[in-house]
Amino acid sequence: MRVRDVAISSSQLNDLNQQRALQQLKVTAAQTTR
């Protein structure tokens, strides 16, 4: 693996983590509004 490939995959991982964090926030928000 080249350095550039690693950088690209790590940025994709960051995007995934952000999406998961947003999903968690939505879930907890839905639970607290009940």
C-alpha cells in the first residue's frame, strides 16, 4: 500500500465515523424526546 492510498482510506474512515456518530445522536435524540 502506498502512502496516498492509506491517506485516502483513513479519510473515508473518518467520514464513516462521522456518519455513525450522527446516527447515534439521532437515535439518542429520538429516545430523549419520547
